[in-house]
Amino acid sequence: MTLAAFIPLLLSVPVWFGFWRINRKRGWFTIGEVIFWNVIILILIQLLLLRWF
């Protein structure tokens, strides 16, 4: 396993943190929805990286 495999995971951390901060202030989403949207973003990041590598 190379370090490139961890790039999508590391890129999804700020997305999750951003969703969590917005949700803490607004209360729009449940924690399950925050996790769901983070997984969607992670999949999109992985698909973009697969196109480049």
C-alpha cells in the first residue's frame, strides 16, 4: 500500500470537519447524514484521483 492511497481519506477530513461545524451551528443534519455526505464526497475524491492515476 502506498501513501497515495491515503490522499482521499486525508482530503475528506476537512470536508467532514466543515460539515460538522456547520451542523453544530445550524442543526440541519443528523450525525448519520453528515457521515453519509462525507462518504459521498470521499467517493467523488477517489473517482477524481482514479482518473489522474
